[in-house]
Amino acid sequence: MPMKTPILLTAQEAEVIRALRKKGQISRMQISDITGWSKAKTSIEIRTLIDKGYLMEKDEGLSEGGRKPKLLKFNDQLGFIVGIDIGATSIDVLLADVFGNILQHVSEPGDVRQPPKTVLAQCIILVDQILKLQGCQGDQILGIGVGVPGPVDFSRGVLVAPPLMPDWENFPIRSFLKEAYPTAYVVVDNDVNIMALGEQRYGDAIGLDHFIFIKIGTGIGSGIISNGKIHRGSNGCAGDIGHICVDKQGPICRCGNRGCLEAMAAGPAITEKAIKAAQNGESELLLRFMKENEGIMTPELVSAACREGDEAALEIIRSSGQMIGDVLASLVNFFNPSHIFIAGGISNFGNHLLVAIKRAVLRRSLPLATTDLQINFSHIGAIAGNKGVIALVLEYLFVDEDKPFLSV
Amino acid sequence: MPMKTPILLTAQEAEVIRALRKKGQISRMQISDITGWSKAKTSIEIRTLIDKGYLMEKDEGLSEGGRKPKLLKFNDQLGFIVGIDIGATSIDVLLADVFGNILQHVSEPGDVRQPPKTVLAQCIILVDQILKLQGCQGDQILGIGVGVPGPVDFSRGVLVAPPLMPDWENFPIRSFLKEAYPTAYVVVDNDVNIMALGEQRYGDAIGLDHFIFIKIGTGIGSGIISNGKIHRGSNGCAGDIGHICVDKQGPICRCGNRGCLEAMAAGPAITEKAIKAAQNGESELLLRFMKENEGIMTPELVSAACREGDEAALEIIRSSGQMIGDVLASLVNFFNPSHIFIAGGISNFGNHLLVAIKRAVLRRSLPLATTDLQINFSHIGAIAGNKGVIALVLEYLFVDEDKPFLSV
């Protein structure tokens, strides 16, 4: 029973759906408690929600003896959720049910610097592929979530001034995908916001109200949760910490400024420092690794050198960690999070990086702000984005009629 | 009819009270709309709220002709709200009605470095004074809000590691005041959080979802609004930007670290630089002003020198503005606020300071984050705290029973 019309609900209907999403199943009495509806009104409203195809009564075969209240659950035949997690060099596409269970997952290399039409056409091929795997049709997709590695104007669903993917500036991702899947709602968000959401729904951040999720890779970005909700800021670009200034005399960053955190401490800076250390005789190990890799240095080789105790490699990582930690110290004073989760390619550098980050934060933050602060790698780091993009769709698919965000 | 018992409401009752606070008066139908209650239930619940003494029916004398729905409003005989705004060197005490209208206001010099019992005893004398002015009794106080210039653990209502007022660490402000006014609820918050709330309720920030309110005086602090709500962070100390590092080789701050923003750019640093400029012959004007003021330099004298175009004074202010702007640039990248409001004693330095701050922010923030960013002095700066402390009490006085924050 695919939806052909906008899914707009009254505030109370949306509340019922939210409770359903949280608890999986729910009794009539619980619905009455949540909404404050009378018994009679509850019955009528539930009937409407069942008729609209959102709810269904739970299989009575499960009840045993006595008079059990009939439970209600999501109509799992309502349709499917698609997640598209676009990374700098890869594309993950997921199919999930309305409970958020991931049913299918395909992944292949991609290049986000290509024009949006090229990349999104590749995405559509992948979506069609998972639909086929699941044996279902495009018009059964209720919602599509798209995560992109750049600043997103969330309300318009477009990238704005994205340094990694300039061709995508203002490209109408939503309408492009809606042309292929007209029944689906499309929501677009920044990749690290999505990872933060994934951590909050499926990782170690369940129940946390104030935390920062940091991704360290080719760039450095963060997702912010304040009072339990994603803080996107006024233009939707909150969390863009990669271009905070670390050294006014530092190297020029791709953003045009000097000494940005990203230019000083992220993947490319680590590689560059490692090449220097290999070439100027500081590290024979790095030189050997680079030669064995056809003369190409990578962050992974620096990581491998760290594991063998190479002092030059360790110093490069410690220095990155310290710069990241110095920036985080400022943000800890400002934001007072209970947790900082770290993920991304560079997080594979393990404890050396983490210790350097922690040390810098503890040295420069106020005591009260670090009393309970925990800084750790995300345990679900690699799949936080995949999980989060599905959670994002579910969050916005059923919305209050007062905030018909996705009807735009 | 003073309340002798905790004001705990059901979620829906609290919703009615919130709507009342917002709209002033409200019809039965509006209440039914807001809560989803049936007509019958609405009648019963309103009767309960009237019996409890929260609501009253609006004077029917006002209705003219036809059949008008009876409007409901707050029971203005319910009691009074007291605000205590403790600054570093002054105490403001306010009396307001349940609508937040300020009825009485007294103010006198104070010294927050004195022991809490001394300062709070002074506050109690002032509260008794305004009660007398208004001709009412202590047991008519419904709630007392206290603003203090230091980091507050909001849930416990105590100061934690306050640099300006070390004696207050963990002092039980709430129970001390409740001894004097047993019927009153007491809520304690950081002074700049309260100013931010005041700006949001009565200033230029009405309706704004994401902004930062900055107070620059002897110290530098900020109040943060995210998604329309005060962001207090995990330990209640969010916004403490005065100790963000500006220069690792800078002077030692009272917090023990080097080169904190506060130590480099706030009032005392400005005074110190001005003394130097006066003494080393850089500014004859500053020297003259200082001599005329019994050899004592103050930020006000630096401001006066700026107004006369004194180059050394201007450079001192520009330099402060630039350092503050550099820190704000990082926070703008991270938080993406739509507005920054500036208040506090140093904001009297006017445009020179503001221009320097704006320039630094624009130079170092990402374009998307500054597209719509507005940085301005708070127009209600001087009274933002007074207004905010009353708003704070009203916010927390009528709470959902699920979150009986103030029953602690």
C-alpha cells in the first residue's frame, strides 16, 4: 500500500507514530495516555490511522489466555526506506523497513567530485539494484535519505559552498531523485550530522542529550546534539569545525584561509608530513613503506609505522591529535558536551591519536566542563552513517502538519 | 492564595499554563485544541485548574453583546515572582506578577567576593524591602530566580568552581533562600544564560532559534540558545568562553592557564594595557585622564580616550575586539548562529569594538555560516538580566510532573 500523498499528520497522530517507532508496539491505553484522548476518541483516531494504512493490529495468535488488550504496531507493509550515504570515494545504498531494520545493503566506489547528475545516476542504479534484490518496486519507497560530505542548507535540501564538491552547489538533489521515485520523500543532510544521529539511535549515545560526533578523514567535520536534537544552526552548516583557525601563519587551506584545523591535522596534512619525514631521512621506515607502495604515501602507511613504534610517525600523529584537541578544548568550554565520539579514516590510528586529543582537551578546558567528559572512538563509526541516514528518514517521514517540512 | 504545595502539573495542564503565559488569555476551545481533550474533559480540567487557583474566568463585564465564549486567564492573585540578579559589584532585586510584569525594582552596590551568606542576607533585606513597597508578604512569593556571575550546575542550583566567587562553591543557595521564604520555589542560573533568556523574551531575539549572547566586562561569558532553548550543556556550564585559549604564550589567567580570552581582552586587560600606554608615553591623553582620576585607570577612561580619537586607546580596543572576534569566528563555524548579541560594561566602547569583532569574524568564518549572521550590541543589554531572571522563574514554576525539577 504505497503512499501517494504527503504524509501529514496532526500533532497527536505524529505523537502516536513516534511512540510506535520507539516501542515497536503499543496498547490503546498507552495511546490514550500519550495523547490525552478519551477512550472514545482514541478508538476513532486509531481506526483512522489503520484506514490510512499506518497502523495495524498485532497478530492475535500471539496472545495467550485471559483477556489481553489488542496491541497496535506499524503497518510493515506500508513501504520501504532507502538510505544513500555518499562518501568522498564511496557510495552506500541501504533498504530498510519502517522499523528501521536494514534489509539490503550495496556499496561501491564513487567519486563525489564528479557532477551531481553523474553521481546521483550511479545512486539510482544502486537503488534499483537493492529494490530488485528485495523483489519490490520503486513506488514502494516511502522516503529516501541522502547523506553528503559537505555543508547542507537543510530546509532546502541543497549543498551550499561545498569545498569537496563545488559542482553540487545548489543542485536540487530532492527533485532529481523524486523524478526517479515520485512517491518518495527525499531528505538531505550532512554526512556527520547523520553519523551523530546514527550514534544516538544505535550506538553508545543512546539517551545522551549533549554530545559532539567528530569525523576525521580527508576533512574534519562534526555533528552536534543539543538537548537531544541535532543542532544544525541557522543555515544548516553547524559543526563545520575543519576550518577553525589553528595557526594564523599556517599553510593555506582549500577554503582560502590560512592554518585551518583541516589543513594542519587531517589526512592530507598527515600524508604530507610523512612524505617529508621519509625524504629528509627522519624515518627510514616511512621511506621503506612508501617505496613498497609504488612511491605513494597514505595515512594507512603512517598508521602502520606508528604500530611499529616509528618515532617520526608517532610525532606526526601526536601533533595532529594535539591540534584537534586544542580546538576541541575551546568547543568543550563553549558547549559542555558529556561525550565526544570520534570516527573517520584517521581514527584507525588508535590510541596515540586519542591520548594526544584527550591530553590537549584536559589541559585547556575548564575543570567543570571535563568532570564527566568522555572522549572515545565511536564503536559503530564505520556504519554510523548507514544507520543514521535511515533514522533521519524515519524522523522526518511522519511529520506534524504544523511543520510540513518535507512537503516542500 | 499563596501556594503551599509543589506546583506539579500533568503534561497537559502545563501545556495550558504555557499557552496562557504566551497569549495572556485563552478560550475553552483553544484549550481543547491544544490538549486534544474532549469538550467534557476540558470542562472538568478547567474546573480543577480554577479550584487549584491557577486559572480564573475573565471579568464578564468586558464582553459586549452576543454570546461570547468565556475567556480564561492566569489568576493574578496567585502570588508574586522575585528576581535576584547578582552582579560582580551590584545586586538588583525585582518583584513581578505572574504575567512577568515588573512591579518593583531596587538596586544597590554589592560585592560578590564576600561569603555567600553575607551576600544572600543582603539580598533578603532587599527582597523584604520590595515586598514592603508592594504591600505584600513573603508567603505570597511563588518563585525566586537567582542569577549569579559564575558556572552553575543547573540541576542542583549551586555554583561549581566559580573563579570570581570561590566561597560560593557548592553553597546551597536554594535552601538558604527557602528558609527565609518557605513557600517559594528557587531556581539558580548563570547570569549570561539569564541575559540570553531576557533577550529572547523581551529583546531583539524574539522568535530566534539559534543565537549567542555575549557579556564582556570583568570577565567574558556567553549564553547559548539552540533550537529555541537555553543550551546549558552536560554540567550546566556551557557558554564559558572566557577561558578559550587565544595565545599559548599569553599572560597567566586567574584560571591557571595561559592566554585565555578573558585574560587578554576583557576589562582588566584593557585597563592594564592603558596604564602601560599612559606610562610609556604612548598616550598623553590616557596619562592625563588617569592623573585626573586619582591615578586610577578604568575601562571607562579608555573609552573616553577612544571617543577623542586617541590612537593608543583605539588600538587597545581594536586588539580586544580582534581577539574576541577570532574566538567568535571559531564558534560561528561550529554553532552557526543567526545572531550574536553583545552586552556588558565593555560594550560601551561602541563601534570601534564592534567593527573589530565583526571584521575578525567575517575573515575567519566560512561564507555559508556568515551569510545571514548579524552581530550587534543588545539593545536591552543593561536590563536583559533583570527581565531574564523573571522569565526564568515563570519558565520553571509550572512544570510537568514528569520533570519535577524544582521539587528537589
